[in-house]
Amino acid sequence: MRLPRTVTVAAGACALTAAAVLSAGSAVSVPAAKAPAPQARVVIRPGVLHAGHPNGAPPTTAYCEANYQIGCYEPDQIQQAYHLPALYLRGVNGRDSTIVIVDSFGSPTIRNDLTVFDQTFHYPAPPSLNTIQPAGQVPPYDPNNTDMVGWAGETTLDVEYAHTIAPGANILLVETPVSETEGVTGFPQIVTAENYVINHGLGDVISQSFSATEQTFPDKATLESLRGAYENAYVHHVTVLAASGDSGAADVGLDQSTYYTFPTTSWPDSDPLVTGVGGTQLHLNASGQHTAPDNAWNDTYSRATQEYILGDAGPNPLAGGGGKSIFFGRPWYQDAVSYAVGNSRGVPDVSMSAACNGAVDTYQSFGGQTPGWYPVCGTSEATPLFSGIVALADQVAHHRLGLINPYLYELSTAHAPGIVDITQGSNTVSFNRNNHLYTVEGFSAASGYDLASGVGTINAAAFVPELAYLGRH
């Protein structure tokens, strides 16, 4: 499991002048300028989880069930689960779109690892896989630096599963030079890097598999100083996605290990200009057909999953994040779901596969761990999966779709075939602290929008043309 990362958040984010994009009821707009915020330490962490269980070949569902007592899936099963082959047959594969993946440090072996992944499953290589470091040179990879090793795993998952969904899309990996040992800030470099990509027209959808608990920001001014890239993306019609986290209704504090005992949520997924991607659990057979409906991801109370991922019987929070923002008011596109979000911005907006009991196979060969195939999970999986979906829709629409949240809620309200409602599961979690069992009551999946799964998940064969249609009109 990837441990959280502590970084210093400093001011200096870019700001743009633009018209207000949300209604007065949301109390969110795109301002002309921002005053620098004071420095403050927050926890920024990726949403990928895996245990040290390398395999010489991609483990099948049957193998994982027999040896680890959890399910795991190969990419063909994921494609089938979301009904993607029907789109591929029509030539919809993400062609001419570019997925931007933002990760600290990156991976020194990503090109080789994606090649092994593609050759194993007989996938074509992406038209291009490029790497840039616009926020400064990344330090040399150190296999003894657990932070770098962890981010390399994140990078591998992001690239391999964005490519799984949109095999015809270009991939631009944007690496940032975060180094905790030097106390270098994290979010400002991400803002710098993303603004570079946006200003130079290098990508169509940005995938971010990291988040920070809202309560770790000292005030909204600190957070506002870091929103420049999302405001910029809105103006340039670039879609921005962010993972909703892996701790369910709870989240991690500044000490990197203590969970809050009340419901929390995280940013940037809570930003109204960002699409928050939550987690579901798939139930698939060997060919990728559903054996049961998807449910909101929650492995908190699964002893076998806890032992496989975390090494103990638990319970430990292990579920998709979701809840109400403490900083952002309800955006206009959520007015129809005020029954769930109240006057706050609610997350997630949509959900994709993230369960650890239903992990996906990745190939990793970077230093610091044994090369091989690893089943991994988390909303770091869900987010690149959905970035591929957006790339497919961009291709069908023949242009960038930009902020897609209004379309998601419009499709949900209309009960469009592409939206698959999630009605089972919750993100309630429990954990032990000082010999006391704490339970943080979260939110249950229900008909329509909910704070465990958002509008639900998707059937890509219907959803992609539906989303593209709304984006053209």
C-alpha cells in the first residue's frame, strides 16, 4: 500500500480572468487574481494500493480467488465489463485525443512496462507516449526511496489502464519534481506543470490520481491559491479528473496515519471545475461478463482483502471516498441533487472500477521491488479508466468536451442508457485506535445520485455517444 505523502503547500499558482462559471447559489467563480496564501503542510497522496505479491504472469481471476481470496481482472475483462468492444468495432478508440497523466517523479521503466503489458494482451502501442517535466527536472530515480517507488507504481497503473480504455489515444506523462527530503512543495509544481500543458495545447483530458484531505488546508485561501490550473482548463475546454480517495467517508490527517472520526472529503476532486471519480466493485467472470451488478466499493470489512492489501485482519478504511465539501458550495449542475448534497459541493460525480477485491493486473519492473505482475486497486485505477472514456467521447465529438459535470447530471436526470445506477454498498468505514473501534458513518448508494457512487457508473457503448452529443450541443 502506498503511504501518504506530506508536502508543503506554498503560494504562486497562476490565476486567469474569466466570467463566473457557476451560479450564485454555488458561491464559486473564476476570479481575476488571488493573494498568495501562507505556507501550510497538507497531505497529498495517490489513490493506488497494492501489496508485495508479484507474479511471473498476469494472474487470472481464478488464480487470485484461489491464492489470495480476492478477485483480480485482466484488461480484456475491464474492456468487456464497460462494453467497449462495440465502440472499437466502430473505430472509436481515442484516436486524435491526448490523455495527460500527472504524477510526481514518474517511472524510469514506464515505456518498457507498457510494451510488456501491450505485447502480453496483444494491444497496439499508443500512437505516442511522451514524457515532459515542465515544473523542473525530476531527480534521478532512487530504488531505496519508498516515495519514488510508490509513485512509479502509480504511474504504471495510470498509463496502462488509460491505454486499456483508449488504445488509440496519445499519452502525455507529466512528471513533477517533488522531493520530501528537501521539503519541496507538491501542489504548486503540479499547477505549474498543468498550466504548461494547457497553455501549449498539449492535451484534452487530465487524469489526477492524488488528493489531499480538505481539513488539512488551513483555510480556503490556501486552497484557492492552487486552483489556477483548473480555472485555466475550464477556459481552454480541457477536462480535468481527480480520484476521490481510498479511505471511504474518513480521510487521513497531517500525521499520515490517523483517520478523522467524522466524514471528510478531499481536494481536488471536490473542486467544482474537476470531475471527482469514485470507486465501484465489479463482479465479473473470466470473459468480463457481469455476474452481479456493480456496487459502491468498500473492502473495509473484508478480512481476506485486508490481509492481502494491508497485512492485517482490519478493519482499516478501504473504500471509495465521497462526501460534502467544507469549502465549496453546491454548483448549479448539482441543483437537481440537492437532496443528497444540501448546499455543498458533493463528490464523487461518477465511479469506475476501484475495488481491491477486483484488482487489475499491472506490469512493473522499476527498481525497489521485484519485477512482475501486480494486482492493484484504488481510485487511482478508476480515474485513468475514466480518462480513457473521455478521450473516446472527445473523438466522437471531434473536439474537447471541457467540464463534463453538467452533462453527467443531465444524463442521470434523463435516465440515459449510458448511466448505470449503483444502488448497493456504502462508504462507511471503521478502524481501531488506542484499543477503541471507531466507525465513520458514510453514505449509502441509492437510486439516482448519492455520495457513495455519484451518478453511478457507465455503459461506454451508450455513454460515449451520449456524452459526445451533449458536448456538441
